[in-house]
Amino acid sequence: MLDQVLPLEELKAMACRAVEIATKKGADQAEAFVSMDASLSCGLEKDAIKGVGTSVSMGMGIRVIKDRRLGFSYATEESSLPETAEQAIKLARLSPPGDLEFPGDHTPPVVERIFDPQILNTTPSTLVEWVKDMLAVVKGHEELVALEGGVGCGLDRFAVATSNGMDLGAEGTDSGGGMYTMFQDLAPSTGFHFAESRMADIDLLGTAEKASKMALDSRNPSTVEPGLMPVVFMPHAFSSMMEFILAPAFYGDKVKRGESVYSGREGMEVASPELDVFDDALLPDGLNSAPIDDEGVPSKKVPIIENGIFFNPLYDRSSGLEHGAETTGNGIRCLRWSSSRSFKSPPGVKARNLVMGSGLTMPLDELLKEVKKGILVHDILGAHTANPASGDFSVNSSVVFKIERGEITGPGKQVMLSGNLPDALRELIGTGERPLNVSGGLSPVSFRLPSIALDKIVVT
Amino acid sequence: MYRVEVKDWDAIVEGAQSPITPTPMPLRGREMEEKALKEAARLGASYAEIRVEERWGDALEVKDGELEKAVHGRERGGSVRVLADGRWGFASTNRLENGLVGAVETAIKLARSSASAPGDTVEVDERNPAVGKIIWKVEKSPHDTSVEEKHRLLVEINRAVMEKEHIQSVTTSYTDGTRSVRILSSNGAEAYSEETRTVVQGVLVARDGSDILGYRFRIGGTRGFEIFDKEDPVEKGIEAAEAVVRILGAPPCPAGKFPVITDPDLAGVFVHEALGHAVEGDTIAAGGSVLSGKLGERLAPENVSVYDDPTHKGAFGSYPFDQEATPTRKKTIIERGVLTEYLLDRESSLRLGLEPNGSARAEDYSSAPQSRMSNTYIGQGDMSFEDMVSGIKLGIYAKGTRGGQVDPAKGTFQFGAQEAFLIEKGEVTKTLRDMSLSGNILDTLKSIDAVGNDLRLGDPGFCGKGGQLVPVGDGGPHIRIHMATVGGRG
């Protein structure tokens, strides 16, 4: 199924043809982005395998510079490239003049563990067998239902060419599995777990087992006493807080235009001195790792917050140029509220793989000892409703465990958590070991996160 | 069988011409779909559904007065969904040069690969396939409006907003698009539709010293440029700027349990999150909702009725046919407090022994239909806003939405307000910030104790489910919840 994706060389040739067409149509400079991806997935619902699906998509976006002005247009069929180029040139007249130029060729860095040929050989029947195995794990617990779940894998390739000689491409694979469990008797306790990787190495049985255990452990929750307290955010809970609140505050244009809580704070302490946040597009097995970004810039590891000091905002080429900074390799093409790359948009600034760590890394049981009394949360509902400009949040969590005397003592009922996330990062208690890959929900930003304990969160 | 108004095919396609797209969308017959359908039957599919979709439109973004991006694009793609050996097979592609026969073969192969899997076989209700053509003509086609005019509109909003004190930045975006879909299915459906949406939205950031705050507004519908004659986006931008400056410097909202009044926008988001997702047929049939098996039960007081209406003219969440080619109609989810109807697709309705009601939606050709909402709203009540407020000693009045989220299996939901006010001794007093509300679906619906007499379909939104995003409209009158959990930092 995944073999329907054209070889990289063909996509590169198509990108070069598009550049040539745009130049002939009158563009002073042209850039073409051609992407093609395929996915294969098998899903289950209420203990039953529903079927298998596949999707193949290809598209091309043309960006032109005409009289120092930028224009963009896209299409899904190569036959419409001439018209697409004309549209891009027409639209350029609306843009303000600028100094952006499309770069030439270079040799991109090598990124480890983002392409696994084994994934290309995945057959539909293999996926079905894997889902059956996961289902069997959940059904090993008589009282549970596998409400939703499944496995999937994919291959994506993209090429970027410019009229200044760039002729680059990148490819990657991915695989993932997830499970959502609940009780046969409809007790309002649920469990979930996801595993995501670029390689064919995800632990599907472990995923099913973790989802089962979470439901079993969270049965019969008791009320959490409200107050100001430490909260341990597990990776899937914290990723959505980072995605909607922190990541936008790291973007160079927002920082420079005074729209970020980190505006004017470069070089200043903004978080606990023990805290580090990196954006690492070269991260081996990173869900958003690639040798280049979506405008062909070599990928990098960028320190954003190091030892609590706000170090470096993220830029693509346009915003870098506007604010007198170098691009950090964060030019990503995506549509609003969409988690996948898209040829339908020109590049904009987006984080790649946000990696968090601290000088206070310890096993989870030690982290709980540091916390002493508080709660541990596995999920967050409503992080996208937070105010990204201020960093203020007020969210719900419904998979909650109580921490007393430094240990988990039982499940808690749903709570609301409120606070200001940038301020909360000053109250770091510590981070756990073994960070997980987590992908963004409504953006292509990805994460490699440990559990993180923050003090002084308002719990209602 | 259902038949809708059929218009002259050629005339309609020529009408789709636009100045920015010099060539009209190619006139295309249905040979590709027919061929695919025949192939599916030949290969033994018990049900097959072929969808081919085209989209074209513009998107512009202006930030602090300057154009950030202008995009024109078009795309075409198709998908095949089949039932073979009692399982679904789905294949989508936007490589249509060689038609969809290859996708049919793939889909059947995929369905058969899971034939041995555990669980009941899948069937669909084949009744009531739509036959016909619905073209939603707009008064002022955005494709006939020059891109300069679209640009000018955004610049004008920017200028008006930037004049206000404390506004740090403003980003406005404009999007229009026409979606044409043809669906042919083995149960006799042959539905063609065209719908156009136009939307403007803005995000403002206000700043006062280190105090910084964001605010957003949106206007949109299944309408063309005439939408801006009905609602002035510049005025809407100015209102948003005044609101954000009011909130700047306001104290945080207290956390705890309070009586809450929500405005129509927020009442819409409340009913979308707290009720709508929990009555979606696929979730209900899977037993993944606290409202599974509750048809006919009282969920809310007598004065609460809730509707989902994809036929509401001009609303953002409206659609002509659903994506399984079932004709659409207005659905009454709650009638005078009693749960009366779920939102059903062809599979979930059969599993539940009910009839499909046109609620199958898909983001685009690349995804399979799910049961979804359209325009969801609480019906008109009879209480005035003043009477609602006068009954509250200490409470919160919440306005404007930041969106929300729900876990239907657990029955918990959360949603955020853009602005909040304290209610003291029956009067709305000071402005507060950072308010959100959460609760349990069943408890909260029961605690709606007043419904206003000022029904309004709120602002347009996008609803995400299983990785698919679809346009929706939510609304209602002002409503009062007599006790709700409010999250804030105060």
C-alpha cells in the first residue's frame, strides 16, 4: 500500500519542472514543494475490528518572487502547474516588497532513525493481526472493553527545489498504536495509552496493557481536596499544554512583536534554573525530525530555554529576515488546526520536536517522594482553550491519581487545574526519566517529554 | 427514494467561473464514479460508496496591516468505501489520472484482510439514498470578488483595530472555498452538491506593561461576500478590541462552584461539548457515551430543547447532503428536556435499530464519514436576561468562546470563555478574566434552570473528532446553570 508513494527522485524532478514552469511564466525566482504520503491503518471499536483503510495524497505548492514580492498557489495535479504558477505570480502583487531570496543547494545533515524500510513492507493482514493481539490483551481483563484503538503506519516524502539551484528531498516513515479502554459495567473510569515512533519498534502489547491498567487503577475515584498543590503531569497531559500555550510563545515573530510572554525576555531567567527546553529537528526517532525543513533549510537543534534562561526564539526564513535573525530551520507548511504537513500552505514558523529536560531528572517514584502531597494527571481536556498570549490556563483532567506521603494512594475524581504556565515553570519540582514521543493534536508540532512536576497549581 | 431540486448541469458549472481562476473547473461527467461502482459490484462488495470531490478558493492573512500570505489553490480527490465479507475497506487518493478502479481493488482487499477478525460483521442501512443535485448559490460569489477587495477588507479591519489603545498586534485572515462532491453508492444514491463558505477571523493581542492578553472574533457562513453586508467585520473587530482592553488588567475569575449565565455563543459551545458529541451515533453504538441507551429519558428541565440543523440557511455548519448521500433534515436532540434523537450515520443507525438521519460527515475525500454535528443550538426560552441575573446573589456571567473539549465515555467536559463578569446581588458588576467551566454532562444538563428569550446562532467554529475537522455552527439564547464548576486563578 505504502509503495504507491513515488520515489524521491521523481518528486524532486517534478519540483524542478514546477520551478522551471514558474520561471518561464515570469517569476523572478521560484520555489516548488512537492509532497506525497501514504498511510495504512486498522481500527477497532467496542471489541470489534471495523476494517482497514489507506490514503494516498500528493500535492505541490509553488512560491514565487516577482518584483521582490512573494506569491503562493497550490494544486494536486501536475497538469495544472502552469495555471498554478500564474496564480502565484498574480497574488504576488498584493504582498509588500521584501528581501527574501530562495536559497541554493547544500548537503543536509543526516538524521538517525527516521526511516525504517520494514514499515514499507507492512501488509493489511499484519496490521489486523497486531490489532487482534492488542484486543486480546485488553480482553485478558474480563471487566474491560476496548472502546477504541488501532494501529497505523505511513510513509512520507517531500522535495524542495528553487530557481537558485536547490534540489533536495527527504523521506520518513512512522508507526503508531493506541488503545482506549473502559468498563463493561459503564463505570465512569477509562484508560488510554499511545505509542508513536518513526521505526517499526512500537510496543503494541505494552500499549494495550498500560491502557488496561490505567482503567483498572482509576476505578472508584474519590474527591480531591481543592487547593494550591504540586501536580505531576504525565507526558500525554503535558504535551497539550506545551502545544497550545508554550510553543506559540517561542515563535520569533510573536516574541519580536510583543505578543509573547517571552517578548523582551531574551537572555533573562524565565523558568526554574534547572529547566531546559530544546527544539530538536535532528532528534533520532523524533516524530517531526527530518534533514531539512519545508523550505529546504538544514535542520538544527535549537536551545530555547537553557538553565531557565530564555535563549533563542524560533524562526523560518521570512520571519528571520524580518527580525534580523537567522532561520532556525522551523519553516513548516501546515494548515490551521491540522496535525499534518500540507502542500496547501506556504511555510510558517512551527516548532519541530520540543524536548524538555531538567537537572532534576529522577525515576517517577522519587519524583512522587519530592512532591509529597498533590496529584498526578494523565490527561488534559481543553488546553486549546487557554489564552496563548498570557499563558493563563484553566483546564480539566479526568484521569487523576492522588499523591500522599510521597506515594500514589488511589484514583481521584476529575479536577480543574488553573494557573499560568510560564510562571508554573519557575516552580519545577523535577522531571521523570524515559521521555516519550507524543505528537501534537491540532498542529504538526511534536514532543519528546518526560513526566514533569510543577508546584502551586490551583486545583478545584 | 428521495429527490431534490435538479438544476441544469451545464449552466451551473459555468457559473462557478471566477476572475482569479481563468479556466472554470473542468466540466466532468460521472464516468469515473460509475466505473468504480461497477468494479466494486463485480469484485463482490456488498455495499460501495464512491465520492469524488473538488475544492477551490482563496486564503489571505494580514498582520498589523501587511499581507502575510495570499494563497489560491484547488484540489481534487476521491475515495472508495466498501463492505466486503462484513468489514470496511477504505481507500482514498488524489491521483485520479487513472480513475478509481485501483482504489476499489485496494479497498476490497483491505476489507477482506480483516474478515477473520473478531466482532460482529458490519452492515449499513441502505434506505433513503439521495438522488439529485443541490447547488447552494451565494448572492455574491467570492470567486467573482477580486482578491484585491478581499485584501482591502482585512487591511480595513486591521487599521480600525490598531487605532485602539493597548492593541499590540492584530492578525486577520480571510478564507473562501467551494466544495463540490459527487457521491454514487451501490444502494442507488447519486448526489451532487456544491457549497461555498466564506469566513473572516481576527486574533488581537493587547498589552499593558507586562500584562498581555489575546482575544479572537470570527464571521462566517455558507454564504458568499454578502455575509459582510449582514455583519460588519470592521465593527466586529472594534468590539473585540474594546473587549480585550476591558479584560486587560481585570482580576482573575474565582475558582469554585457558582451559578453561571452564558451568552448565546457560549451556550452553543456548551451544548456542542456537553451534549452534541455524546449523542453522535458512532459513539453511542460503541457504548462510548454516557447517553448510550438513554433515548426517551429526561436529561434536562422542561424548558430545554436542543436541535441540530444542517439545513439552516447560510449557517457555517450547514451541508446539502451528508457524506453517505443521505438527505439532511433538522433533528430534535432534546425535546422539552427529554432525549429524543441521536445523530446517526448508516452504520450506527442500523446497529441501534433506528433510521439514518443524515449526520455522516467527512472533512474531505481523504477520510471516511463519521457521525457529526452541524449547527447545534438550544431552543428559545422565555426569560429575559435581566430576570436571569436578578435571581443570583453571587455568580458569573461568561461571554464568548475559546472552544471546549469532551470525554463522552466519562461524561466530562470543559470549555473556556473569552470574557467573564462577576454577578453580585442580582447585578452584573466587574470584569474578570481566564474563566473556564467544567462538569459532568448529566449533572450539568439537569442544572440548567433558566433559558433566555434571545436565541442567536453563535459564531462559526471548527469541530475536531478522530483527526477530522468540520465546520460547525453553535448557538442558543442566554442560559443559566444554577451550579457549575468554574476554573480560574482567583
